[in-house]
Amino acid sequence: MNDTLAGWALVLGLTAMGFWLGERPGWFGRLGPTLWVLSLGLLASNGLGLRLPESVAEGVNGPLTSVAIVLLLLAVDGRRVWEEGRSLIAPFAAAVVVTCLAALLGALLLGPALGADTPPLAGLFTATYTGGSLNFVSVARALAVRPDLVTLATAADQLVFTVWFLLSLLLGHRRQNNLHLETEAGALDPGARFIPLVWRHWRQWGGQALACLALAVLTMLAATALTAWLEPLLPQVPGLGIVVLTSLALVVAQIPGLRCKALAYPLGLLAIHPFFAVIGLSAAVMALLGEGLNVLIYAALVVAVQAVGVLALARWRRWGLVDTLVSSQAAVGGPSTALALATSCGRQDLAVPGVAVGLIGYMLGTYLGLLMAALVAAPIPT
């Protein structure tokens, strides 16, 4: 119990400190709260040796992040999703193809050092970097990868993903100095930051905020119950939970006259930030500097080649920078990560499309990972 309370205090404390630093004038504020929360988590984990209890990580990554996703999706206008989301299809497809080529390149370059571990690692990194950690787990189980290699690959994946997410934030971050909060009375001080605005105007629209949170929690609970009912009927559907959660939240968001839509987005931004703290706290650098170094190099090579390749294609094809970064994160981290990056970069319009292409990655990643493992393991014809 004490460890759990301390873990929650750590996550919420890092989140609050990140917001405080992100609200400072000058250089501190230009980085924004998301980058600060993630960086503080990395520092706490690898500089101070702080560890997060598994129960706290599960609580943040599970119910809390689910509520945050619902809040962010409640602000979505379904009529504009397809029009605004078409820009992600080509960059996402490019990210998937380049990832597969990078996994092959890594197997060729690092095969002599990794030996018999090369095929399973090729499968694991192809799976996770074309659709997120769900596919990593599926391929690890399907290939019966030995536990110590899974541990090293997980640590490498988490660290490389965190670094690329940080770089994506730096490249695509747009400071939200003009966050507009609308109520029935109209705009509330559109030039003000969200947290001071909440404090000053709580009496005016605090009830709406509580109603919005209650609606998000009820939607999350309903999605959880619906997922539990559907799982025995659809056991082979990957990522069923996120599919149900996203779909139900989008249905609720289209209810005519929904009064809390204007508050849902900023509240969702607040609620998603503990997720970034957990990402930073989960990235263990020191564990990979010994026997796991080659595994780390392989993971870093795959993501680096994907990043450089997709950004080069974006420049050539004139894709939007944030669109490309969100597509890359949909492949590397999955739907939740794509949504988190889109909202952190001030691109609410890419939140649902990011989830959509991330779900495509869920469907493809496991098959691509198994295919890659088989391809790398196949003998070279002479």
C-alpha cells in the first residue's frame, strides 16, 4: 500500500512539476509540459534510480489513460475525421515499409553478433515498430522467445521509443498559447493558459468540468464491460479494447447538444500527461549497457532508419511534418501514442486519424513480425 501511494505521488508530482515548468516564461515554457514530464520521468528513473510499482503503471496505462483518451475524443467532430485524416495514410504506409526494410538491414549487419537471437529480434522489432507493444507481446508468445531476451528487447524498445517520442515532440511541438475554452457564455479569456483559467473560473464552469469527467468515466466503464462481453466472441481481433473504447467515445461525441465538448479537450490534455511520466520512468538505460547493447543497437537502428526514411519521403512528397510524425508514432507506439503526440502538438484534428492508422498497425504488426522472423531464419540459397 505504501509503495502504491508513493508511486502515485511520484507520477502526479512529476506531472505537476512538468506543467509548472511548461508554464514558465522563456526557454522553459517553450519546451511545453509534455516534454518536461517525459524528461523528468527519465531523470527520476535513470538519474535517481526511482522505480514505479507495477500496480501504479497499470493504473495509469489502463483506466486513467483510457479516461484521457475518451476526453480527447469527446471533442472530435466526426464529420471532419475522414477529410482531415487522409493525410496520414501515405506516411503510415511508408513507415511500415521502411521499418520492415530496416529490420532486414539490422539482421544483416548485426546477425554475426546476435547469432541465433537474430530471427526472434527481427520479428519482435518489426512487430512493435509497425503497430506497437501489443504486437510485440503477440510475437514473443508465438515464437516462444526465451524470457531473458524478451526482457532485454522490451527495455531496448522502451528506451528507443521514448527517445524518438522526445525528438518527435521537439520537431512537431506547437506551443498552445491560445487555447480557447467555450461555454454557453462564450469564450473565457482565450489568451490565458488552461490551469490558471480553471482556477479563476471554477465557479462559472466547474460543474461542466465535473459532468465532463463523469461522462468520460461512464464511457470508459461501458467500453470495458462491452469489451469483456465481446472478447469470447471475437478472440482473434487484435486491440479489441482500444477499438471498442475509441468507437464508443466517438459515438458519444456525436450526440447533438453535448455541453461539455469544449472542456473535454483541455481536460483530456491534463489527464494524458501521467502517461508520459510513466513512459519516462519505464525507460531503463543502464540495463542495456552490458549484455543488451547489441539488442539496443538493433532497436535504435530500426527506428532511426524509419525516422530518417519517412522524414526524407515527407520532404520529397511534401507531407505535413506533424502528420508524418504522428504516422510514425502510430507505427512505433500504437494508437494511444499517436493520439498523445497529435494532441501535444496542438493537432486535435489528427487525434482520431492517428488512432485509426494505429489500429491498422495493430492488425498488421503481428503478421509482419512473424513473417520477418521466418524470413531472417530461412537459409540463404547457394
